[in-house]
Amino acid sequence: MLWQLLATSAIALIAGYLTGSAGAISALLGGLVMVVAVSVFAVMTGGNKVRSAGEILRTLVRAEAGKIGVIVLQLWLVLTAYESVVPVVFIGTFIVAVLIYPIALLVRD
């Protein structure tokens, strides 16, 4: 999640410089969509004492479904509620955050 936040911040700075405050806010919102979704996934998978492979699989499927639901809801909310959204910046930052997620898992802190 740290890498997603760093990338989001960097893109927000660049977008803010190029397109103004609406671009910076759009970039922040795009990155935060994925950060919040990953947090939901972590909450849904953390702390469960599973006893079998089937329970692990069910937990992961539920958490992934919850993550996807949160993503769809947030994308819809931002695109409908924030009138000054810069769609290219918003969706672009979201895509970068999505692509960073599996890569960041490979990096050891």
C-alpha cells in the first residue's frame, strides 16, 4: 500500500502542475480508490482463524468480491459526485495503482 500511496502522490504532484488543482485531486482520488479497496481486502482476510483449505479459499473469494465491489462503488461515486474530475488523470492513476499492487507484493520492506 505504501508504494501505491507514493505513486499516487507523485502523479498528483505532476497532474497538479500540469492541469491544476482539479487534476491533483483527481489523481489523489484515483489512487485512493485502490488503497481503500486493498484495505477492505486486508480487513476481510486478516484475523480469521481458518481450519481448512476450503475456508481459506472462501475467505479469499469473499474478500476479492468485497474489494471489487468497493472499487466499483468508489469509481461510480467519484465520477458522478465530483464535477471537476479530470477523467484521464483519475482513471490513469487508478490503473497505475492497480498495476503497482501485485508488483509491490514482490518488494521486501
